[in-house]
Amino acid sequence: MSTRNFKKAANLFLDSISTFTTYELFPYDTFIFYTVLTSIISLDRVSLKQKVVDAPEILTVIGKIPYLSDFLNSLYDCHYKSFFTAFAGLTEHIKLDRYLHPHFRYYMREVRTVVYSQFLESYKSVTIEAMAKAFGVTVDFIDLELSRFIAAGKLHCKIDKVAGVLETNRPDAKNALYQATIKQGDFLLNRIQKLSRVIDL
């Protein structure tokens, strides 16, 4: 977690959830807090449901931590307005945590990437106004947010300012595989050419 490898951290937390005994490090509530936060930005929806949303060990504790249950469940249930409210409530807790504080801004960006991607997955195109309404924010706010994430390559969509519409252009898996094959083929060809030059000498 301290090196921003949240995927590995989430897997380690989930593996240790039923055998947690290191209360001298932090309480079990804090352990669940870390598990949920790291899982949200690391797991796909199916894994999140199986390992976190429906996990009995998490369900027994999650209600004791302010905003955490709403944060997790509203994301999974696609209640984006409630998600943003819970997210705002959790920010202070995350900011004050000694392990998460150094990664506060990074974590906030990653969570927003996850939630925006999840929303946009359902649409080929959607109006910016409809998205702003779903999240309970202004059109200007969502426009600025999306512009930043698109420019950083975090979201695969484009904004049509004139029509006020977002058009998704998700990279398809076959195309990505094709591009990767070409890249690896070029690399292999270059290596073979270098090797043939050495052999000729």
C-alpha cells in the first residue's frame, strides 16, 4: 500500500481477512477499512461482489465505519449521487490516515476513474447533463473532471462540446491484441536483424 501497489495490497488484505490477529498493528475495523478502499480500485465488479460486498467478515464490521458501507454499496449498485456523498464523507478519514495520507491525491483520482468508467461503460453516448445529474454535480464540474481524465488517458471517450454529448470509444480486446502482436513482432524482427549482423561479422 505504501508503494501504491493497491492491487497487491487488496489481495493480501483479502487473503488475511479470516485469519487476522495482528491487533498490535491496527484494530480489525481499520483492517476492514483498508481492505474495502484498496479493493474498490483494484477488483472488477464480479470479484468485488464475491470477495467484498457479500463477505460476512466485512459485513459484520463495515457498518461501524462512517460512510464506508454507503461508499462500497452505492458504487456496486450504481447509485452515483450517494457514492459521491459517501466519498466526500470519507475523504477526511483517508487524509488523516498515516498510511494513506501520502497517496491521498492519487487515491482520489483512481476512485474517480473507477466510478466514471463504470458509469460510461453502460453507454455508447450520453449527455454531459445526464451524467452531471446522475452524480449530483454541476455540468461545469463534470466537464472539467472528464477533460482531465481523458487528457491523461484514464477514460476512453471524447466530448462533443457543441452537442454537449460524451461519446465512448472503448478499445476493443481484439484490436489491443493485434497492436501488441505487431509491436512484439517488430521487436523480434529488430533483434533477429541485429543478431544476423553480429553473425556476419
